[in-house]
Amino acid sequence: MLKRLLSRTILLLVICVVVLVGLIQFLAVRSINSTIDEPALALQPLTTVTEAVPNTGKQPSPHPVIFVGNNWQGTVTVIDRNTHQVRGVLNGIPDKVERLQQIKQGFVQRMLFYGIKQLVGEGHNQYVDDMYSSLDGRRLIVSRPSFADVVALDIASGNIIWRFPVAGFRADHMALSPDGLHVAVSASTGNVVHIIDVESGVEFGQFPTGDSPHENVYSKDGSKIFHASIGRVFTPLDFGRDGWLKGQRMFQVVDAQSMEILEQFDLREKLDSAGLTDVTSAIRPMAHSSDEQLFYFQLSFLHGFVEFDLQQGQITRKFDLPKHTGASRANYVNDSAHHGIAISGDDSKLCVAGTMDDYVAIVDTQTMAYEILTELGKKPYWAVTDESGQYCYISWSATDQMSIIRYSDATEIQRIDVGDHPQRVREGVVFLP
């Protein structure tokens, strides 16, 4: 009797799994077909921003711009850094139909493409995550999560120069080496970081990570890469301080030439040593002082951040910021209470994107005093400091804008309309022959 009951139970479970997989496949194919049938992107052509040098015989020089990656739309808004005017919009997915047809042919690829859309993408395909221009301004390197690749776009023509498929099924955050030769890209389901040659698209090297590699930051001299893996933030089991099935979360210091891991630790032990036993350990975006000694880590579910002394190997302070949201932890965007942190050029102020709280905080690094800027936009999703060190760029992912905020007096000086769901903001240059 027991044997018969067990057999029926196993059979029922198998049937349920088959039905579930079949349903996912049906929904995935339908989603891909509807995406293929979407009308082509209506883009604003990139107007000439290259600085001409008349009657000197010299070549025109690249022009400084701001790139804003519109994740759900698959575009990159190009903003003149001097005038703050939109100069045009680049298509980050000119090969969209080809990629979708390729994904449609693979059983596993269909499931994972659909899974990324429903889990990490909040019901949207993720087309443009991060981007950097080459130092000569002729190409734009773009990581594309849903297509699991990195591409180099010719800025003038919009054509793809090279394409690099990452390990696993999703590409994520990038970093450009100070000499402009390499980009580091996190393969978030492959648990590696690829170092790719900007010119050729060939892999220079790679290093292993924990689960879901995320943020990459090059040291000022380019000799090291600071890296954090965040664990499986898309899982719904968020009970307790770190949740179940979240995976391995690591902070790493990596030699940028040899790919040797120079230092590696789990922040959990550092938090416990500092008495922060109730704080989760997944490092989200990070910023550091100009001497690369003090790091400021945003952590999953934390409305604020911690200060970490890299030389001492310990957490020195915890900064708490106001919690304005009434949402439950399960509804935080990929476990992020706050996602985006940057530091001013003189190390005196931090700019914090209060993602779930719909604000920007400008925080004094010495006194911990802060000013909160509200009613500017919804769901800020990135923060980065401009080249001068005086301004912070913030993306508003829910209201499709970006803000330029002055550190000195915590004032918004400009707000600019961009595309659908802006995330990463990067400074760069454009050269248009």
C-alpha cells in the first residue's frame, strides 16, 4: 500500500514538473514571438558633437558626453556634457531579431530568457545594463543581460563591430580599465568576470567569483580590480539576515594582469565582528576614497551603507538613512533597498540613490550628517560622480529621467528626460567623423 502511494506521488510530481516546464516554454515562445513583432525602435539620430579644429590641420577631438543606458528599451541616450542637451539616442540592440531567433531555437535558452524577464527584469527584457566608450570615442561597449553578451557598437554608424557571449545566460555590470584597453564584465550566472580587449573583443583573461558576480571597480592605477558578488538576489526566500539559498557572496581584490585573487572574504564575518549581526552581507554598488583605503558598501535590504577600511580589514562605521518605503522585503527590487553610491572628488560627500525610498541623500563622510532630496523622481537606480568631482549623476528608473546634483549644496541643477528604465550612467566621449 505504501509502495503504491509513493509511486503515485512520484508520478504526480513528474506530471506537475512536465506541465510546469511546458507552460514556461509556451509562455517563453509567446513572449519571444511578441517581442520579435514589436515595431522597430524610433531613434533620435546622433547629431555632431565633435569639436572641430578649423585651419590647423589637426584632427577633430572627441567630445565629452554622458551615456545613459535605458535597460528595458534597449537604447543609450547621449547627452552633451557641456550643455546637458540630448544629442541623440543609440540603438543598443540593432541585432535584436537575430538574437531572439537564436534564443527561440534553444530549449534551455528559452526558459532562462523568460526567467530573466520575470525575475530580474520585473517583467521586462533587460537589453542594456552597462556601457563605456572607447577612449577615442569611436565605439561604445555595451553589456546586454537578456542576450548574455557584450558588444562593441560603432558610434557613427550604429553597427556592431564585435560580439562576446559571456559564460552562462546573463551579462551584468562592467568597468573600463584606466588605460582604456580592457572592459571587465560580470557573467552573473556563469560566476566569472571576463576581461575583454576593447579593440578586438577577444578575452584577455577571467577570474572566478562567488554567486552572481556584480560590481567591478578598477583601482586608479589599473593594477587591481575590486569585485563583489551578491548571491542569488532573485530568489524569493528572504527570511532571516541572509535568507535561504542565496549562495556565496564574496568581496575580492584581483590582480588586473595575472587575474590572481589577492584578497577574498565573505563580508558576513566582518559584519558579525562589528556587531552588525542583523545586517545582510551582499555588497551592492560601492564607492571608495581617493586613496582606496575606505570603501562604502551598500548592502541588500539596508537603508544606508557601511564604511569598510580595506587596510585594517574591518567595518569602521554604519550609516543609517531614513526608510520611507512601506514595501515588504519581498518587493524590494532584487533585494536592493538602496542601489547606487558615489563619492565626491574631495572625498567629503557621498551621493546615495535611495532606490526603494525615492530619494537622493548627500552624506558628509566625516560627520555622517545628510540632506535628503525628495520629489525629484521615482526609484533612483544608479549614482556616479562626474569627472570634475563636483556633481553626482542619478538615474530615475521609474520616471525615465536623470538628475545632475551638485555636491557642495545638495542641489539639483538639471533634470533630463531619457528612455525607458534608465539604470547605468557613465561619462565618456564621442567622435563623429
